[in-house]
Amino acid sequence: MAITDTHTDAPVLPDAHEPGFWDGRLRSYIPGKTLALPENLALHDSTAADVDPVTHEVVRYALLAANFEHSALLQRLCVSPITMLTRDFQTSVLTEVGDLVFLGPNLQYFSNSHSLSIKYILEKRAASIGVNPGDMFLSNDPYVGAPHQPDTALLSPVFIGDELFCWVANTLHYSDVGGSTAGSFCLDAIDTFQEPLSWPPVKLIDGGRIRDDVFELFGRQSRLPGAVEMDMRAAIAGNEATRSKVLALAERYGADTVKAVMRNTMDAAEALFVERLASIPDGTWSQRGYAESAVPGDDAVYTYQINISKQGDRLIVDNHGTDPQAGSINVTYAAFSGAVLAAITQSMTSDLSGAYGGVYRRIEFRPEPGLLNCAEYPAAVSPSGATTTETQLHLAVCVVAKMLSCGDDAARELVIGPCIPHWYCTICGGVDEEGTPWIFPNTNGMMGALGGMPERDGVDAGGHFWIPEGLANNVEDIEAQFPLVILYRKLLDAGADGAGRHRGGLGFVEGAITSGSGASQVALALGDSFAKGVGPFGSNPGTVAPFLVKHGTDVLERLAAGEIPGRVADFPGELRPVEAKVAPFAVGDGDVWEFVFPTAGGFGDPLRREPDAVRADVEERLLDVATAERVYAVLLRDGAVDAAATEDARRAARAARLGGREPGDEVTAPAGAQRVGELLYVVDGRWWCNGADLGAVTANYKDETLVREVRAREIAPEFAVPDYAHEMADRMVFREYLCPVTGYRIDTELSRADQAPLRDIVLAT
Amino acid sequence: MPDTNIYYVGVDIGGTFTDCVAVDDGGRVLHAKTPSTHSTTPVDGVLVGLDLLAAEAGVSTGELLAQADRLSHGTTIGTNLVVERKGAKVGLLATQGHHDALLMMRGAGRTAGIAIDQVYSVHRTAKPVPIVPRGRTVQISERVTANGDTLAPMDDEAAREAVRGLLARGDVEAIAIALMWSFRNPAHERRLRDIVEEEAPGMFVSVSHETSPRQGEYERTVATVLNSYVGPASSRYLDELASAVGERGLARAPFIMQANGGVVPVAVAQARPLTTIGSGPAGGLAGTAFIAAASGHSHVIATDMGGTSFEVGLVVDGAPLLSGEEVLDQYTFQMPHLDLRSIACGGGSIAHVDPHSGGLRVGPESAGSHPGPACYGTGTEPTVTDADVVLGLIDPDMFLGGRMRLDRDAAVRAVQRVAEPLGLSVEEAAAGIVQVNSFSAATLIRQQTIEQGLDPRDFVLYAFGGAGPVHAFAFAGELGVGEVVIPLGNGASTLSAYGIAASDVVRTFEQECRVRAPFDPAALAAVVAEVEARALDALEAAGFDRERVVLERTALMRYAEQFLQELPLELPRGELGEAEAQDLARRFDAEYARLYGEGARAVFHAVEVFAIRVTARVELGFAPQLGQDGAGPGGELTSDRQRDVFWPGEGRWVATAIHDGAAITDGATIAGPAIVELPHTAVAVPAGHRLRGDRVGNLILTLARS
């Protein structure tokens, strides 16, 4: 299944496809530059010429506030905890042709989702069933605009007179929309026919009247029809309220003025983005990442790749190097492009507070269909909200970081740390003592962890860049609802995982047992055989996150004796072999399980970390003294850094990397050298690192570095995994690309063992 | 001056000024405003303020205090300790395995309490500096479960060793004890406290089941830790204050203001300093409620625009609204407090031009009081106050009653910085700054009313704070409100101190429960009885007769598992029977539908009462005859003083009458355009608007019908 990648030649930009190729049926829908619209659809596209700066600001603020209020209303009204706590929803205001004006402060990879669905409606519905005042369309079709099926959009055109003025829209993650698995993450789906039904845009509200037939049909497919219908009513109310606000604004200031402000807001965003691209040289940057098991029982490792090319004042994104679609580990164009846009805007223009539409104008996608991250129908995509979409976010934010790190200081400062490559979670369920069924989708991954950044460490339990306000459950709130006891939930220790010049933010581990006499099962769990999160420019990968289960332990006896377990590993008991994607299994008295939400990747070589930052982590008891020495070669004496001993230890560590050769000192780059990442420069068309020549810039510098390679589970003791995971883990290697002078890492790479070093930075010459 | 005067004294220490108010039983209100003295001890500023009050009353400070029925005091010391991280070194004792809850902050620590348009940014958000570093957190081996059962017993000797280990660090100044499910079964917390008291007698200790007995270990731990964090310093300060005013003649120990809108005796405040955090702004809302009652206003939107922020609170049916969740420096906790929402929008808000859109933005950055607006002479950025000076809304020579002279040229230069790139005149730019700022303020008011299912037309808008009365015409006009009250006119800038002086003793007690509809009246009654007994015992212990304590009961309700919802509904006094229980379910239904629309009601989800809140009140008596000594001249007033004002709505310079606020007594009216100068602020009255005095001493701005 997996293809071997020996892709070391300069990537050639893929061609754009003909209009109509991306049809929304076999392939994902991608609108062309101009939309095919019926002539009888009147668009409002006139703008007032001179809007004074005060009116401009008042109207802009009012539109922004209307969208924020739309979000706040949904959050209050929805009953789905996924909406309420994890903020897995989004609202937006868009132009008459569906270009984004404002995106809410919620799930950021819904970035262009509404835009895609609206453009599809305009092209495929306007001429047939019509787009009319008072209408609302519903869609959850991943081949049109939805990231996965639970993410159902409600899209509302706003008319002024008989002219289509703009759109307001929301997407909620509905608790259950059907499919083979409760909660609609169907890991075992081999194609989309085991999944929830994908609804291309249908009219839910026709001229202000709700269509009961459609409403009931949508509720009918859900295991939780009451909650779904309640949330749908919230979605309708949210669109109605926002539409009224836009109309009131147009009434007061004039439709042309409001439209002028929309256009100008987009133009301003575009101008800002172009300005921030300016210092970055033209080139192409790439990142690879991995998934294990396309469906439960599959033992292959799959590759995803995202490439971003900068050409002057725009970016071109593609997915070449990705494996063909397989099992349930796919996404369509909507999630792929949504994740890439989120990574770009959150890195480069988050100060626009969601006014991102103008930025999108400068980003073109040229994906290849039929691959894991731009799948063709009928590939399964429903679990992607916990798996593949997060992988795309991780890859995309790493690619953007590499690109920005070739620019000036202002560009480099825009880098945000790598995020977590999966949404590690569990879904437990069962029947309680009174016979009542329960299901608990564990969304505590909201705790998150931010990766290391050029100017600061990642943030421990720092949430996620792509979902700013997500909130994990209190343990007490979980235990109040479900027959579970969360025995521990604590930060991971700082160690080799996530180590870097700036370390990754720490993740956490959570262990649980059942309580009461009901029957319980673990219905969904994600575990790693090898670490999947990485960090740029020499960092270690983030934590390997196995899902561990032990049956038949003496946990209850130990508790009764007053002993609280530290980790699952501390118990005697039978370790259940749990692979990356598992079928549901029962748990009961004496069983303990834990999942790890990993520490994020860091930034830069751990041996270049400020010794005082290492000392501070020890003082905070996040890191112990022995690990500080082993990972960072920092020696402490009486709580203070022993500078001389540290210098010696670091030199010795670098010498070991160089095979025993005495390392040289860092050399200042010549004037005019162009910096690439941390240690690498381009000087006169050649790669340069501390005086060493690493070949022509037209080739892969990695070929000229010193390379060390180890098995992924042997990077450090922190990366060890249970025996049952060795086979899978050993498909992966970790490579260090070392400066031949200093022994510092220029970069590291987690790679399938059969893959050649990725040429991930290609600069135009 | 008759000897029989009784004074009610209120003191409010703010970041910049200490405000003092004395109300005598004849209704006369005396004010003093003096710089706060945080750098030495805040008590110094209080004493200066009391001297100023006494001077105004024509008595000595000793006489004033001797004749005081009471002195009530609001302090920002707790907030300052937290924000400046100058609190005690707290040691935290937490359940093993859950000791990181405080550090992990539910993953939301980076964005909690951050303005909504700022949360997108990873670059500009960070977690706060930890209140308790991990090294001072000790794990206690014990575990209680959701129903209060002991899953793992606590070994007292092991716990004692853990406490000794913590104390052996030598740097622990206070202790917080927060164990899992302690509000269901406090046995371990109690034993642990005993151990701490044995090992460290006199140490300040907070236990979570007392400080914040609410479900949710993160927020409960935050409350407990903050209580200990501010405890020792607050306690020392209150002792110092109490002895200073006692030595000068105050007979009764001072009362201390809390965020819930009531005061407590010093000893209670010392044990529960957490409740005093945020008490200053609460004083403003309490004062509003008191004046509203005297003025016959049952529904009020109270707005306070100061130098850096704009705060909005509501009075509904005569009572200020309470809220549970509070965020302080990105730490979220549960504590009943008057519900005040705030945005960064005030006199110090900085104007700038968005370089790409060419729009005129105001805030959220603020010049604060340092460096302050350009016209203060130390700043250079154009602020809202600079715009006011440019427009002539504020007289640079009469700022703070003439005690601070503003530099108009500096204001013009600063505003010029935004005017030029916009191609506007400096006056037009200044008018734009005021309009944009007012639009932000109006948006917050709208979000607190219309967005919460309330119609602002049912409310009277009160405007106070240094920058409130100047801009009220603009933000009230934006909302379509017809009338604005500047409460107590001259007293509008010391309203918090007034509210503090007027407040009764109030304490709130809460208990979690889980009573689901159809409600079992016996189950509800049992929880209510338990909380009420606790409330009466506590008030008695604080020195009040049980008979004087008035109890109010509130059920906190939501749909089951709607953990972000908290809908408070009052419970009737007396016995809770079947009829009351059914009525409660009906009222929840109606209130939910009113707030969120008929369509939002869930027919499938169970309604639950998840906590009972009991508010215990002891009336302290505050019965001054509000109003002025005799009617003033009445009728339409004119003024000889004039200056040109550039009115934002008109876009031109208009000769405008300048009035002295003190002259506008009951029945007197003035017609706009006019500026009414008050000691610490000014009321702007545009053309077509009118201002009149009322019998309570308020100034009422009537907006032109547009």
C-alpha cells in the first residue's frame, strides 16, 4: 500500500486543473476563479466610494461584534458538550459570493468551510431550487465543504430587496449524526458507506419556513435526535439573529457602505499578508508526517506531506508525496485546505482577529486527488476530526514555520510552535447500575500543549493554536456524570520528549478505572507506537503516546490501603496489547487504563538551550536533575548552573555526535548571508553552516551533513514502547542532520525507515 | 452644626485615588478625593481623606469618627496582591494525582478572561505566572468519590510527614487545602487542617470546602489558593486600618466591603479575604442600587467609564444582579459577586489608524494613568481624553477641579498624529475618536441587555466614573436610550465610596446538590435547611443576633450537564412544598425561554437544581434623607460663561454655555449645548438635549429625540 518516497529532486509545482475537474461528486469541490451563476440571481456588488474612517470603524466593529455574538449565542444554547466546552463550532460572515469577511474565535480549521459550501450552493442550487430571501441551507458533505460529517453547516443568504447582499453561517459539531460508531467517528469504516450520510447542500428553510421533512430526516439518522434537533434550533436562531443585525446595519448606514467596509476589510487583510510575505525568499517548504493503521488490524505506516511554495506575493499549496487514500484515515479538500489556512493565518495574521478572507485570496491550492489528504469519493473521513485533520494542522504549522524562518526577524517571530498531531482521546460507554446507558467522549485533550517557538518555550497544558478557548472538563464534572474514577490527571514530566532550545509545552496523562457495578467498555482509543509530533530545526519529537490498559490489577485493594497509583506501569497486571486503532473492549473492576496527551515538539537543538532555562524547569520540579544532565547536558550544583561543568558536558555531547572528534565553535555568518532556520545560511548560492560548505543550494543540504540515525523507539528512554508495539515502531527512524563543525543539530527528521531524507527546503535560485 | 449628626462613612481605595464619602442623617453628602498611597501604606491615604472630610464637615477628624455610626471600607489590596504577584508564598495540599489542576488550568489559562478579539493570537497570549509553583504543591494520598465515599483513606501520619516536608522548605507563609470532592465529604480536609494547625500554629489556612464549596476542582482550588495568597497581607492591612481609625475615635470596628455588594466585620474579612476582591466596582453598583431605590428606578443599567475600562452592571427589580464565575488575572474561580462586565474602553484608550484599511481604531491599548493621555504632559499617544480636550468637552484648566492643568497643545499634537493620515482636521479626528469609543461602550451595554434577553428601553441608564458623564450623550444616543442619570451629580465620581457607606452586611453561602425535575420538595428543603443553618451560625459567630439575619434563598439551575449555564431563581421563604417545587420548574422554563427564545427550550433534557445559594443580610441602617437642603432656584438656568465646543454630532464649533454643577438643584434645568462642570468630571449636554436636577441630587440628561 505505502509507496516509497525517494523524492530528492526539486519539487516541480503541480499544474492547476481545468475548471470542473473538482466537481464535488467524485472529487472534492474546489470552486474556480469565477463562479458559474444563473443570470436571474441578482448580486449586490456595489460599494460606496468614500466611507469616512469613523463610519468605517463603526461598521467594521459592528460586523465583528455581530459575528462574536453569534458565537456566544450558540455556546449558550447548544446542549452538545463538544460545542459548549471544546468550542468545536464556528460562525462567519461572508460576501454575496461566499468569500470570508469574519471568522469567529472558535475552531479555526473551519476557515474556508462555509465559503466552499456557499459557492457550491450558488453554482449548483441557485438555478434549480433557487437561493431566495429567508432561505437556509444545510450541508455536512466533506466532498463539498465539511471537514467531516458531524460538522454540519447552516448557511443563510442575506438579501436586501431582491439582491443577494451577503451570507451568515455557522457550523456545529453535532453529537451524533449516525454511522457505524456512537459519536460518528467510524475508525473501522473502509469507505464512506459505513459512515454517517454526507448531505450535499439541501434547503432546510425555504423562504422563512422550516421544512419539517428535512428537519426530521436529519434528526432521524442520529442516535441522539433530541440533542441534535435542539442544537439545530440553536443554529437557526443564531443565523436569524445575525442576519437581522446585518440588515439593521445596512438600513442605518446604507448597503453600499456596509459592503464597502466588507471589501475594504478584506483588502486590508490581503495587504497585511503581502507585507508579511515580503522578506521571505521564493521557494518551497515541505513537511512529512505519519499515521499508523488505516483501519483496525492494518499494520502499515502511511505518509502525509504538505508543500507550500512562495512565488512573489502569493502561496501555492499542494500535497504531493502523500500516500494514496486508505481506510478511514483520509480527509477531503475541505479539511486539508481548512487546516492549512488555519496554520497560515494563526501564524501570520492572528492580529486580524478572524478577518482572514483577504489573506485567502493570496493562497492557491493545487492538490492531487486520490491521496490521503485530498481523498476521492467514496473514501471514509469521519474519524478525521480526531486524527487526520490534526495531522494536517501539525504538518502545515511546521511547513509555515520553516518558511517564516527563512525571512527577516519579524517573519521569524511569527512562528508558532508545532501542535499535537492527533486528538488523543477515548470514548467510554456502557450501562450504569440503574441500567441507564451512558457515553463519555473524553475531550480533555483541550488541555493541549503548545510547541516550542523561536522566542519562547511552548506552553504547558497551553491549549491549541487552532481552537483558542477550548476548555477541558474538571475531573469532578466527569465523575458526577459517569461511573468512572479518574485516578490521576497530571502534567507529563519534562524529558527528552519535546526537548529543544525552546522545549515543547508539556502534555498530560490521565488514568481511570470504572466505578459501580454497571458494564463499561472502551469504545474508542488512539494510541501511538511511535511519536508523531515533531519540532523544527533540531528539536526532539514530542511524546510517544501509547494507550495502556492493564486487566486484573489490585488497584482497588491498593486504594483501600491508601495508596494512589502513579501510572499504569506501576501495577502488576496483564498489559493488553492495544494497537493504534482498536476495536471496543470491555473494562471492569481491577482494570486500569491511561491515555497520554503528548508533550509538543520543541524548537532547535536541546544542547543550545539556555542552561538557566533548564535550571528553572528543575526548580519548578518539571524536570529532574539527572534528566537535565542526560537531555540538556546541563549540570546543576546546589540549585545553580555549574557553568564550567555544563560547558564541558555539552562539548562532550557534541563530540559524541561527531564520532569523538573535537567540536569547533560557532562561526558568525558572513555579511549578506541569508539565514535559514537556526544554524543554516545561504552564502553565494551555497549552503553554509558554521563555515562548512554543505553544497549548492540547488541540492539537498542534508546530503552533505553528518547524519545519525536511530530507531524511533530508541531516541531516548522516553520513547520506549511496549513489546507489542515494536514491530510498528521499528518502521520508523529518527535522523539528526548535524553541523559537521559544531556537532549541533541543523534539523531532525522522523521518517519511515524506507524513505530517503526529505528535501524540505528548496529556495529559488 | 448640630451635635446630633450621625455619619455614615465610606472609603474606597482605588489604584489612583482614595475616595471618601460621609453622609449625615440629614442627607448631606461630603466628598473627598485624595491620591492613594500604595507605596507606603494605603492607610495614610485613608487618614488624609478622613481629614479632608472632617474639614468639609467643619469638625475635627476625631469628632467625625466619634459621631460615625460606622465606617465601611472597600479596598483593592487583594486584587493588587494578585496582579502584582506580591501575595503570600502559599503551600498547596492537593489530592495525589490531581495536584497539577492549578497549573493545567483546564487548558484555558492562556485565554481565560482575555478580550474576545485577542484570543486568536498565540503570540500575544501566555499563561499567567503561577500563583503557587509546583514545588510548593504537596500531594496528599487520599481519595473521596462523587457520592462522598472514601475510596482511599488518608493516612494521617503520612499526611503529617507531607506537611512537615512542605514547612521544612522554610518559605511557606500560608497554606491552601483543596482535596477532590471535599464539599461532599470534608473529613480529610478537616483532619488535614488540624494537622497543619498543630504543625504550624498561627499559619493562615484556607480549606476548599469552606472557601468555595462548589463542584469543579480547578475553580475550587483557585479560590482556596487565592484566599490564602491574599490572606496574610490583607489581614495585616485590616488590623492596621482598624487600629488607626480606632485610635482616632471610631467606636465600632470598621466594616469591609465585599464583591457581593455587602460588608462584613473585619474579622470575617480577614478569614475570607477572597470575598473582598473586586469590592470597589461592586460599591459603585451597590451605590447605584441605593440611589435608584430613592429615585424610583427599579431597572438600571449602571455604567462606569474610567481611565482604562468601561464597566457595566445591571439592577433588576431593585437588586443588583449576581454572578458566580469570576476571572482574576486569567485564574477562574467561583464566588458570588455583583455581575460587572468590562471592556478596555475609557479616557486613556489610545487612537490609531489601521494602516491597511485606513479605519480609525480606538483601543484596546490604553495609556492608563502612566504615561497617561498626551495632555497630562507625560504621554504622547492620542487618547480619548485628548480628544475631549481638543473638542472643548473638557476644560484643560478645570480638570479635577483645577488641581491638575492639562496641556491642550499636547492634546492637539497627539490627535494630529491620527488626523493627518486620515486627511481630517484635528477636530474631526477628535470627534471621530469620541464616536468610535462610544460605539464600543454602547456595544457592551447592548451585549449585556439585548443579547441577554433584556430590553434596554425598560432600563434607566446611569453614567458615572471620571469619563462617564462626558460621553454619556454619545453612547446613550447610540443605544436609543432617552434618559441618563448622573447619580448624585457631584457625587458621581465617588459613587463607590457612597455605595460602600450605604451597604448592609451580606454573606453568601452555597452548597452543591443534584436535584432533578420533577423536584422532590423534601430534597430541596433539606439542602436549604442545611445552608441556612450554616449561614445563621456564621452570622451569629460574627456577632449578629440570629433574629436580625434576613435570609434569601436562590436555586442555581440549568439543564443537566450544561456546565456553563447558571440560571439563578429565587426560592420563596417558608416551607418548600409540592406547589413551590412545581412552580420552580415552571419558572425555569419561562426564564429560559425569555432569555434564549422559545425554540431553545429542551424537552428531552432534565432540569436540575445544582446548587443552593443563601444570602444572609443584616441591615445596618442607612436612612439619610436623600436630597438637598431646600429647593434651589429652579427653572431654566443660564450661564455667563461660554466657550466654543466642537460637538461630534454637529461637526462644527458651537458657542456653548458652561455651568457649575452645584447650581443645578432640584427643579433646575439647562438646555444644551452646555457643559456642566463637576469637581471630578463634566456632563456634556449637546444641542437639543436637556439636563435637570432632581430631589435626590441626581442630574438627569434627557436626550433629544432623533
